[in-house]
Amino acid sequence: MGISRLVTTIKAMAGPRLERKFWQQSRSYQALLIGLLAIYCLLTSPAALAGSLSKADIERRFGPPLHVQEKLTEIPAWPLTSELEPEGGPVGYVFESVDLAPIPGFEGTPMNFLVSIDRKGNFIDVELLHQHEPVFLGGLGEAPLREFVTQYAGRNLKQQFLIALGAARNRTGPSSDQSFQTTLDGVSKATASVRIVNQSVLGAALEVARTKLGFAQRKQRGPSAYPLPEVHDPVSFAEMLDNGMIGRLRLSNAEVEKLFAGTDGEGVDDEALARPDDVFVDLYIAYLNAPSIGRAILGEAQYKAASERNFDNDHLWWIASAGRYAIVDDNFVPGAQSPRLTMAQDGLFLELRDQGFDPQDIAGPPPLNASRLFGVYAEAGLDPARTLDLALTITRAKGMILPTLTHKQVTLHYTPPARLFAYPPAPTPEWLLAWQARWADLAIMLAALTLLCVVLVRPRWISVDARRLRFFRLAFLAWTLIYLGWYAQGQLSIVQITGAIKSLQAGQGLSSYLYDPISLLLIAFTLVSFVVWGRGTFCGWLCPFGALQEFIGLLARRLHLPRLRIPLDLAKKLEWGRYLVLAVVVGAAFFVPRLGETINEVEPFKTAITVAFDRTWPFVAYTVALLLAGAFYYKFFCRFICPLGGAMSLGGRLRRFAWLSRRPECGKPCQSCKAKCAYDAIEPTGEIRYDACFQCLDCVGIYHDDKRCPVLLYEKKGLVLTPKGVMTAGPGA
């Protein structure tokens, strides 16, 4: 969608008559309408997000013995095979995160990483392909981000990933324990962005793992259980059958014959027809990782030997059969999979592989025709405490030469006793971890915002004393600059607005904002303040760069630097500059995104606040130039350039209250407040221009102070200030 579409849309929606009326409205309302229509067009235009690499691009990154296969159709991933395992199938998968987890960053565009995992769910590598995060574009640079993603190599998807600054000193290696937590060392000044990185990488990898590696959908059922090692109750085989420790499925010849009724396999088993009541198969299964079951079935010595052989902490089962039919055929190779057995849970099939262990002297069952230990990867997402399905395939052949084969499956549903397991607590959502990690900052912010609300709701006491107001305002602005800005990284930016629109346009929602609790709290407070006080609450009290400009302006006064004066009519025209810059920034973000990333630098917030001037000289020089302009003309950038200020002014039109009190004499003839307003926010007629007001409260103090307000000063002397001059109070006045 281009500019022409926007113009066409405006004309089509308005028509000739409404179009003429549109141009008769005030320019602020024209700008508001155009902005809303632009957002409408952008939200209704399609957005495409897809990876850009080809098979050749992947092959350049993975050399022998690995080979890249053709991209899969069911999921956008390239399988990796190995020369060392020519018959082993894929040993890993490579994919672009944007194809599977396009989570928008703060700029609104998802980052893209090339992720590779092996068949056990271990990360092979994570490589940054593309990113548009403001903090990593010209600010900190991409180097910290590239260093951050190198930490994934060797860690397993079954681990809970935590992010903390300084975690490198306490890093631990990967573990097969599903409840194990692993900590990544975060990036200072980019905590929220790296959390989005983490969600992008993990989200994409889990999609592949669930599709190709059999990982369960943990979102649907929470974390998996683990066996309690201290539970060991000596029980007999018969007791284990009664209490569910051992699962059993017993089928007679007649029951199996019914399975094949109406098929080519019907009536071909002479022995089944002759002795229908005899046992065809007696199938057993037991979960050996639970010590009570493992020790009771295998005995202490065999249980210890099996545990020592289980190097990867796989899930182990004893599976055995008695009767005419066995769980393995004559061609079975120990250490391989049995073609007769299939295991699944929640509809996801699991790789059930023989462990090469033939347990002996199992006391209790009838004579067995097969008794084996089978295992499933610990990383497969299995929950051993929940029901799993063990399917046994029964095959019958009709004919001697090229016989017709008929297959039927019977399923044993097995659920070990719940008392043998414990469930770890559900992993805390990543966004909630971000909030918990910053609870102290949030508490301080809430206290400061509450104090500000009290002052703005009841401004008379704080403002009537000029020294008291000055002390409070300077102290609060110092907190805004030093704590909220430089320390807590709470500088709002126009990038958050353009990013939100782009995220909505792509259908991604605004969940990424949850990872930056400081900014989200500030945004919520600002939206509420629009309705009550207008734009000045944020711009005048909570903008760190605005606070820095204010301090620069005060320093300039102390140094007696000359102050420029611009006539009010000209200042009003120049104030349209911030709306123009806002339109350019928003338009560039959508129509020319690459250029938009550069145009965003019209805001000096990243240079001055986010990275505290730690940037290359052009950015620092530009920021210093703006601050110098503010030294000669009070808050120059805020009033004439700031695109965020333009957006705040539009939002301030939601204000429902004229909360700054005025008297009839204000402006007619009294001009005291207007003359002292540093922001030119008071008209000669006395009205407050809320779009230009920064809520410094100076006019509130003058209004209530009988030493500074001429109206109150004359009233004390029994005089009345009128448009015609000063008159004596009384009936004839």
C-alpha cells in the first residue's frame, strides 16, 4: 500500500461535499483524521512474514559429515543427515524463527534467527539473521545480541530458560532433567528485547520439536511428572497387577479371531479355531524409573545394572509377553525397534527402542515368550504419570506364495499409580518473570506516580509557594531523568507507537509489551492521564529527555545565556512541525521500513537516555545540538520536533476536564500568567492551550497566590481589575 491508496481512500470515504467540509476544519482535526485513516489503511493491508534463506544458504553453513536435505512440506525446516549414520534418518533440523514464531519486537517487526537443533532437542546453533530492535540499531549495536544467542548452543529445549544479568558467573551445562533450569546472561539496557529473542528462539524450536521429535504440547498440560526416588514399597507381582503398577492385556484366541472378522485374515488360524479359549497373547508393561516398580520386577541387582546402563536418563519400560504371540518376531535385532510395538501419548508417537537388556528370573508372571527393556528419549516430552498407549500389531497371512497380509492392533492403556510421582510447579511465563525481576522498580514507580497524581489532583498547596513548587518539580524531574530514564530505562519512544501498529497489522497482537513492565506501566498511566489532564502529564513530568532539556534550560538561565523569543503566532505554526515529523516517521515505518529505521533517529532518546551518550559521534553531535537549541529556546525539541510529543498532543484531545482554573480577568486585562509561561501555552485572551501545556503548575501557583496574582493583589487593596483599568471596589465599581 502506498500514499496514493491513502489519498484515494480519503476521497472515496469523504465524497466531494464532505471533502470540502474537511478542509474547512481546523488543522489539528485534519491531522487527527488523516492519522486515523492512515492507521485504518495500514491495519487493513496484508503483511507477509517469511524466511528468506534457500537450501544453498543452509548448505554453506553446514559442512560434512552433515548434509542438508530438501525443505519439509509439513513444517518449514530443513532436515540434517549425517554420513556417520547413513541409515539413521535426520540427526537434526534447521529453520528460520520468523517462519514459526514471528513475535514482534518493540519496533513492530519480528526478529529472525537461524536455529538448528539435534534429534534430542539440543540446540546446535542460533545465528542472528535480521533484527530491527531500536536498542540494537546504532545504540548498543548488534554485537551484544550476537553474543547473547551463542549461549543457546548445547542447551536443551526441555530446560526452563531464565534470563538474568551477570548470570555468566553461575552458568551450568545442559541437563536431561526436565525440571532443570538454565540461565542465560542478559544484555544490560536491553532486558525486554532479549526476552523477546528468547521467546522467538524457543517458540520456533518447540514447534519443530513437537512436529518432528514427538515433544508433547506442554502448553496444554503443564510440566511433566517425575518419579519420586524415595518411594520404595516391596510388593509382589500379583499386588502390582492389582494396584496398577503393572499394566496387562490378555487376549484369547476367540477375541483375536473377532478382530479379523470380515477380513482376509478371518479363519486362517487353525489353532485359534480349534482352541478358542486358549491364551493368544498375555501382554505386560511396567514403568521402571519408579523405584518401587523397577526393584520389584527386576530385583536389586538387575535394577542397579539397568540404571547404570541408562546414561541418558531415558524413560525405561519392562515389556513382556506370554502365550502364543510374542512382542518380538524371529527377525528382531536387540537394540532396535520392534515392528510389533508402538507407544504413544496424547496422539503423539514415541520412539520406543530396545535397550539391549534381557531381564532374567522375573518372578510372578506365567512363562514368558519375550521379556525386554525398552526406552524413550527423556527429551520426547512424555509424562510418565499420565496414561500412555502401548499398541501391539498382530499380523495374519493368507496364502502360501505372495500371501495377503492383514494387520490388526490391540492397545494396552497403562497409567502408573500417581503416588509414585511428583509434579514440578508450572514454569513461570517469561513475561511474568520480567515483572517479578523488576518488582522493586515497579513499586518505586507506583509510589512516584501516586505522588504525582495527588499533586495534580490537588495542585494548590504545592504550587502556591513558588519555592516549594520549584523544589518538588526539580526533585521529581531529577528522579525522572536519573532513575526512570538512565537507570530503569523507562523512556517512551515513537518506535513503540509505530511498532504497536505494525504488530496489529501483522496479526501478532501486543504481547511483546508485556516483557517491558516499566514502559507498559508508564504507557497505561499516560493513557489514563490523557482523559484527566491531557498530554502535559507525560511530557511535563515523566519524559526523561524532557527533564534533561528542562535542566539544560535552567542551567542556561543561571549562566545568563541569551533567550530567544518567538512571536506566539509564529510559535503556533512551528508547533505543527512535530505533527509533520510524526507523519513522516509513521509513514516511513510502513512504506519504506529500512529508511524508517534511520528516520526514527530524529528522536534523540536512544542516544541521550537509553545508552547515555555511548554512541558514535554523529548521533551524539545531533543530540547535543538539540540540547543547545533548548538552552537558547526553552524545550526547543519538545515543542517543535518531537514526534512522540505530536502523538501525545493528539492523545491529549481525549481530555475531559478544564482542570486549570481561570478567572474572567485572566487575559482581560491580566497578562501575568501569560508573560511568565515558559511554554507559550496561554493565549492573550487567558485561555490555556492544553496542547502546548507541560503542566509546570506555575500558573496554578500564581492564580492562588495573593502576592503574585494582580487580581488578588488588587482585591486585597479593595480594588478591581477590569478591562478598562483599575477601579475602586464597591456598588459603583
